[in-house]
Amino acid sequence: MSVKSILFLLGISLIWGSQFFFVDKVIASVQPVSLAAIKAIVGAVTLALIYGLMSKKSQGQQTTTPRPKKNLGILFLTIALFEAVIPFFLIGWGQQRVSSSIASIIMGTIPIFTLLILFILRISRLRMLHFLSIGIGFAGILIMILPTLTIDFGNQSLWGMAALIGASLSFALSLVLLEKLPPMSSVLAMRNVLLIASVILIPLSFIAENPLSIRPTLVELISLLILGVFHAGIVYMMYNTLIRQSGAAFAALTNYIVPVIGVILGTLLLGDQINSNTWFALIIILVSLLLGSMASKNKPSTEPQ
């Protein structure tokens, strides 16, 4: 575990932990599909500019570009769906129904789903501590959800939580898929992912919503730019780099800090009301992530290169 990997881990955690605050600022005016499309477009443009600057700096140096694999286009499309299209929409839709604090806690379960997927797909062997982490993590989710679990299908809070759990699972799947990409620039890889996501989301936003009617205030416009540039662009470049350096299981641990940052911003700046049940659930989930971190740290690497 290098110092660079730890710094990337902390940086990604800080950026993603704050995304729920900025989503909360715009979600009343910008519908979920349009929000997802804006994030993908701004993120793609950001990474395209960064890649252009990097290419200019490397001019005059002889470089060889590896030949793309036959199924690379399908892999990029699949990653785009699970990394940007599905979760971007589900986070926006879910946060219309639950607070930013609860959203950040639920999204903190990504490492739990990642470990489970790695085990189910037989990509990585888990130790007893991993299984304990997964079990405690799901117990934390249940503790948070059970009070709202009724037979009332109109319970918007419950549907919002379900959407965010779906986003968490989607991110976990994309984490595993990102490891399958061939050696290439992290900026280029995530630019391609966000471009594909934009191609999908732009027409969907016009079909499902009316994005041209959006009239954002200055605060909302700044929030949208931050969400696109940092939370969809730069952070994905950092995330892809971290996965290549340390593997999907370690990269997923960024979410160890995400719930804490999300709850702090939600309670202090947005006035979210967190009941004792939710605080208890947060502590349980953080304990599960700590156990997962300990297991990954003490375990010999079995991740595919």
C-alpha cells in the first residue's frame, strides 16, 4: 500500500463524499436523467481537455499505443452503463426521496458489494474477516431500512433507498469491470466511458424530460459544473488510476470515508435530521468497512494483473 495510493484514496473519498451535498443543491430544479447527462457531458469534456494537454506535453516522444482488443468497445459500453448511466440516474432519483446524509451512508456500501461480486465471480478468494465485513455491512443497511419497510408501495423514502442501493451495486460492478481494461491512460479510458454515457443519456433526457427548460440559478450552475468537472471527470480519472495501482478491492475502500463526509456536510450545511437509528446504522457500516479494510490489508494480493 503506497503513499500515493493512500493519497488518491483520501482525495477520491473527499470528492465523492461531497457529491451528495451538490446533488441536493440542484435536484429540485434538474430532473435525474438531465442531471446524469450534464454530469457525463461536463466530465467527458473535462477529461478530453486534460488528455489534450497531456498529449501536447508528450509530443516529440516516441510512444507506442497498444492495439485495442476486439471486444474493447463492448467493455467500454458495459462500464459506461454501470459506472455512469445507471448510477448517475439512480443517485439523482434517489436523492429526490431521501436526504443527502442517508444517500452517502448507503453509497458507502460499495466495498461490501465489490467484495461479494469478486467472490461470486471467483475473481478473488475471501477470508472469514471479509465475510464478517459483508454480513455486518448488510446488517447496517437493514437497520437503516427496516423502520421504513412497509407494505405501502407509495413509500417514497423506501424507493429512494432502493434506488441508491442499486446505484451502489452498479458502481461495484463497474469497479470489477474497470480492472479488465487493457493498459492505457486513465484519462483516455474514463473520457471514453463518459463519452459513451453522454451518447446514451442525452437522447434519454429529451425523451423522458425537458432539459431545455432548465433555468439554473448561479448556485445551481456552479454546483452542476462542480459535479461534472470533479465528481464525474477528475475523480473518475483518479479512481481508474487507483484501481490499476492497488486493485478493485482496495479502491472500493474510498467509501470508508464517504459516509462520514456526506453526513457531516448534510447535517451542518443542509440541516439534515439524523435519528438515532440512522447513526447506529452508520456506525455498523463503518465497522464493516474497517473489517474489510483489515482483511484486504493482511491478505496476499489475488487480484488479476
